[in-house]
Amino acid sequence: MAGLEHHHHHHGHQHIRGHFPNPLDEKLLKIIRENLTDQEGQLTEEEKWRLEHLRLHEKHRGHEEMHAEMVLILMFVTIISQVVLIAWKKKHYKSYQLVSMIGVWVIPFLLCLHNHWWRFIFIWLLFSSITVIVVKKALERPIDPSTPRQVYKWFLLIYKICCGLGVVGYFIIMVTMMGFNLLFSVKANVWMDSGLLLIFYGLYYGVLGRDIAEVCADKMASHIGYYTPHGMPTRTLEPGVCAVCGNPQLVPEGEEGIIENTYRLSCGHTFHEFCIRGWCIVGKKQMCPYCKEKVDLKRMFCNPWEKPHVFYGQLLDWVRLLVAWQPAIILLVQGINNYLGLQ
């Protein structure tokens, strides 16, 4: 395809410069230069494509230097903005996190409103309304003892759905590459598009869910009183009580529970399985909620299926950069180009 484009591109230049005058191109260029719109309706599909191609050439003829400047501006702004973002993340992580969370939440919605993509808008509104209710519960004081579990369960559900969507999307793309779509006589691009769409949804809501969950985790844990971001907790931990939700544990550590097991961290504190998984995986916390000792997630969850979760977390950080910051960078570049009068 690229070769074909290049081939066209090359010929386009030669025709325009008049080395090998092609009667069709001459006719089309006449339509463009003299703005003969009435003749456009009589062209075949192929001629219309060619007309668009030539129109683009005409518009950008002699703009090579300008295009080089635009590429340089894009590279320069991208590099500078990445450096600024990394510095901001290091110095003021909280504000960086909040701004990128709002960006990830709002920017795609505005783009979809602009383009009338109703499916995304519907799913976004559904997700947002439930999440707002959950966050409201997490922020109220005094906090209900069952709230942390409900909040974690909601975000854990989102998390699992997102993982599932990603895997299914990836599987569809792999199957399409092997040509299985031909068995169902479906065009490859239909399956490819749906696979990519599923991966996008999985990653997008994965990022959003994790970020909101982290904010909730911080707020809730400090409201319950066991966790404070700095210094020692404000309440002492009774034996057999979970430090995340403050509820008693149902089974001793090491025994199989009916609903969930009890986990013991390397520092000796014990927790409900959902609570500590929610705390570590969903809230991205890699320390004990009570004494803040570093916890090695990879050692704690030795089940092989848990491993990808940690990598998935790093993948989501990349997506955050693409969804929230990339559009902002591109808008900035366009603004600079317009200001300098580049086309």
C-alpha cells in the first residue's frame, strides 16, 4: 500500500511539473485550477480519487520547507513536554495524577461528543454515573465499615472486565491475522476493527478505574483511621481485624475461606483477601496499609495468573500518557503552527 502511495506520489509530482503530461491529469488539474465544480459530478470513482490526490499536491506545492519546520516543531514540543511531565510527576505527583485523571476522563468524552460517537458516550455516561456514586460513598464521613469492600469490588469488577476485553480483543486480532475470518466469510477489517475497539475500551476504562480507585483508596484509608500518608496510624489495630476495612476476619490465616481467605503480609499484619488485593492491585499501593512496609506483590500473589496484573499496571501508565497528554501536545503544536502561519 505504502509502495503504491509512493508510486502515485512520485507520478503526481512528475505530472504536475509536466515532464510526462498525462491527459487525465491535465484535465483534472484544469478542474482544480479553474474551480469547475460542475464537471466533478461526471467523473468516475477512480478519477475522483485522483482528483483529491492532485488537489492535495496543488495545495501543498512548494511547501516542503514549511513541512520540515512543522515536523521539527512537533518533535521539539513533544520532547519538551515529555521532560516537563516527568519532572512534574516527580515533584508534585498528587496534582499530576489529579490533572491526568481529569484529562483521561473528560478529553475522550468531548472528542466523542464532537464526532457524535454515541456508543462511547453511552458507555462513558453509564460508567461515570456509577463511579460517581461509588466515589461519593468513599468520601463521606463517618465512613460506613462496608464501604471499602463495596468500592474495591466495583473497581475490581471494572478491572476484570477491562482485562477480559483486552484479552478478547487481542485474541480476535490474532485469529484474524491467521485468516479465520474467511471461514465465516467476514471481511478482515471488520474483525480487526472490533478487536482494536475492545482493546481500546479495556485500556481506557482500565486506566480510569485505576486512577479513581487510587484516589478513593487514599481517602478511605485515612478516613477509617488506620492509614495516614505520613507517620503512624491514628488507631491501633486489634488482632484479627483487617486494617483496610476495619472489619473482623472470618477465617484464620492459612485456612480456606468460603467467601475469601485471609492474607498475611511479610510485616505480619493480616487482611481480607479482597481488601488487600484491592489495596495492592486496584489502588496501586505496594506497601502495608497499616505500617507502610514495602510489600513485594510478585511474591505475595504466587498464582501465575496474577503476574500479568502488575505488568498491566505499567501498561496503563503508558495509556494515560497517550489519552490525556498526547491530544494536549498535538493541540499545542497546532496552535504554534497556526501562530507561525504554517500549513
